Amino acid sequence: MKELKSMNGNKNNNVQSILSRISAEIPKILFGRERQQHTIRLLAKLSEKEREILKAKFDQFLKIMIRKESSDIDLGGLGCDGKIWYRIHGTKKPEEQAGQHNLDETDILILNILSNKDQEFLLKHRFVDFSYRVNHGNDWVRFRATAYFELNHLGLNMRMINSLIRPLKNLELHSEVIKLLSLKFVRHGLILITGITGSGKSSTLDTIIDANNRTSYSHIVIISNPVEYVHPCKKSIVRHREVGRDVLSFKDGTIQALRQDPDIIVIGEMRDAVTISTVLEVADSGHKVFSTLHTSSSTESIDRILGETPPAEQKRIRERLADVLTCVISQKLVPGLDGKLVLAKEVLVATGAVRTAIRNGNTDEIYQLIYQSSHLGMITMEQDLVRLYQREKISYEEAYGHANIKKRFEDLIKYYKP
């Protein structure tokens, strides 16, 4: 045990020696982009062994993250106050075990894990999205990451990508909705998974992709930025194309996918009007399309798509969306009574009445249509929060806090409360 502690102590001394040496060579008169450029030049002068030592130090932070079952890590920049922060079951706190690091040290550690191309992108655009992996035991654990400027220095967030896919049954969806998600039953249409950042959209989408991979002989093309979970071939060919590395944009990847004989096209995120228009065109061509949006309800998702469209195009996009939309699953992760996160969701199925409401611009009618259609697998967020509260999965306070429409939630609680 003493020898192990001594070895770890020597490693930390080596890391600190390298960090201190580089930090001392950064002129105090340099700020922002110029400061980071100079740091990159200093890193380039290090030996391969020294850079590996720095990388191993960074990987230690991620291994702490894995052990603690954390979903996210944040470090660097003034906001982190020299600490390494972890989000564990929804709560973000600094970790004493990870130590204290000054701004230049975290800049160095962040820049060291970036490729030359990612460093260039960061300097030009002031942020970069990338993927990263670390060896843990006998497996590789993957992370989705974003590095960005904060008051002249660098901040970093990494989210751990689950190495295990949840079974589809764990989503607790109605059998009619399960059929809509499956290529075996429905071979076309647009399915949206929506929610705020950190709501588990990617995990849900991976669960649905995996279910199709297991049950259908098909070709699945995934266009993402960055690629997160890598799906092995089961019954399907699964292609993974990362924006910025394998393809220049979501639009290019989506158009190119049409020439690759796909059955399912997965677009990681509908970020802008161009991508939204492209996704609708592809879905209109008869393919099964999955994508995500940063919205908290089905109605908001439809309004967001229409809101991104120029006024002159509104009618055409409304008609096309009404034609291709199949299902919207909007979700939140709510702190549970057991200390873990619980999935709450709203589900919209595009029935004839829903399509008519979209065409006529009456999206305010859609909530009531969801509320009245539980037999088709639809459920409002408020109904699902009440269900979780009644099953003693979440507290009243958490259920109320996560309701999109508080008054609706209060009315349902009065009605359903035993």
C-alpha cells in the first residue's frame, strides 16, 4: 500500500512539474485567444511521454466520475473556482478528491486532449464539440464534450455516454406508441424526442435505435455532433457519421443519406431552419426519421419548428409537418424519492385531429387532444407526473416543480388523489 501511494505521489509530482513549467512560460500580458494560442505552442514542444502524463491526469477526473456514477463533469474557467464539479443524480457539486487547479493549469489540461483540428476550431469559433473516451477496466467509456471560452480562459463540460442501453420496456410506453417507433410496423414518418439539455433525449433515442437494430433487417444512418453511443451491427447495418469529422453539416449528412439506401435516418438535433426544412423533406420522401429538439412539450416542439420558418414558407411547412409527423415524446428527468432520476414524459401521437390542428395553426388545441387520448398511448406531462407521484416515485414538490402547466397539475392531483 505504501509503495502504491508513493507511485501515485510521484505521478502527481510529475504532472504538477509539467503544469508549473508551462504555466511559467505563459506571458501575463497575453489574454483570450492569443493566450490559448501560446499555450498550444508550448504543448507542441512537449515530448510524447509528457503529453501522455497530462492526459493520464485528465483521465483520472473521468475515472472518478465513472466510480461516482456521475452524468457530467465541469472544469476550468472562473466559474468553477479551480474545482472539478460532478453532477450526481441531478445535483452538481465540487469534488475534493479531484484537487484544486488554477486557470492556466485547466487550460493546459483541456487543450492537451484536443486534436489539432479541434484546437483550430476552438480558436476560430470560441467553442468546440467533440467526443472523447477513456479506458476503464476492460471497456472504453465514451463522453460527449464541449470546450469553450469563458473570460479569456477555457471551460469544459463532458457528459458520460451510457455504455448500456435501457430496454425499450423501461420507457413505459403504450403498445400503440411502441408500434409507431418500430420499423416493422411503420416504415415512414417523423418521430421527435424532445426535452431540455440533460433530460435524457440521447439515451431514449439510443434505446429506440437499439430496439430497431434488434428486430429489423435494415440500414440505419446516424448523423450526430458528436457521435455518442456506437451501435454494433445486430440485425441492421448501422452507420455513424459525425458532423465536422465525417460530414460537414447536418444538412449535408441528411441529403447524402438518401443516396445510401437507408431505412431509418437519425439526425442528432434539429438546430436551425435549414436542418428542420431538410428533415421534413427527407421524412416526406417516405423514410422513417428520428430527431431531437430542445423543447419541453409537444406543443412547444411544433411551435418551435414553425417559428424557425420564414413567414412566406409557414403554410408549406405546416402542411408538410402535418403530413409527416408521427409521434413526439417530450421528457424530463425528475429527482426521485430513492435519490435517483426518474423519467417523466409527454407523448403525442399524430392522429387526424392533431394533423388538422397543425394545418390550421391551432396548436393550442393539441394539449387537450393529448389529454383525452390515453387509449392511443398519449399522455400529458402533468398526467405522467401525477402517475409518478401516485406510485410514490417522486415527491409532490418535484412533480409540481416539473409540471409545464401548474394549474393543470393541481387540478389533476385533486381529481386523482385517493
